[in-house]
Amino acid sequence: MRLGKADITTPSGNRFEHHTVTLSPAAVIAVLDRDEEHVLMSHRHRFVPDVWGWELPGGLVDQDEDPERAAVREALEETGYKVGAVETVATFEPVIGIVRSPHHVFVGKDAELVADPTESDEGDYEWVPLSDVHALICSGKVQSSGTLVALLHLLGN
């Protein structure tokens, strides 16, 4: 994390100091089963907002790591599933006015279980029917912005 201060001049000529935060890039991946009827999700607690919610596999992109490779790596580490084809969905900034933290979103298809998960703090993953995803979102059970972007993409296609 890096904190900064920028000297800003607006198009109208107003000048002010603006505090900034730069965080590492993140990657998230929606892992689909072979029939593309289920998505692999974890129900877990996040202590900062003190909420339980459903999330997709994901994490920070290592320095000099390709975001797609990071998403595939995170899926394997957290779930034990290796994905086949990977589709790029979007790159977005979740708090664009203050924080620089690019979030890369992918969909992974043809998932195959190849190992046990190596990260035990990510909650237990389960296959959630895509037909249940809309209700999870509408009931507030999906809080993560990257997860929301990926799931809304799946629902729109």
C-alpha cells in the first residue's frame, strides 16, 4: 500500500490537494463447471466490514505477474480446480475517486479437480447453481465488487 498526495488543478482552474491510496492489483475468476450451470463459490466472513458473503476465488496479483495467470493460480490454490479456457471480462477500479487498485475479472471454463486446496483460510468452496446467483445478489449475500462484476457478466450472457 502506498499513500500519496496530489496537487490537482481542475478544468475550471480550482486547485487543491487530494490524498491518494495505491493498492496492489487484484484478480478474481468465476470458475464454471463443464456444463456451465454452476459456479464455484465460497461462503466466508470478512472481518473489516464484519459480514458473511459469497465470493469467487481471487487475490492479489504478484509483482510482474500477468493478471490472468494470477486468477488461474488463485483458483487452483483456493479450490484445487484447474481451469481450461479463460475469458477476460473486465478491468475496473472499485473506488476510482480515491484509490488506485485495478481489479481484473475473468471467467474460467472446463474446470477439473486436480489437487487439494493449498490455502485453508478461504472458506469452503461449493458449486452454486447459476440459477441461484440472482437471488444471492439481490439478498445482499454478495458483497465483493469483483465477484459482483463476474456474476453479473455471467447472468447477462
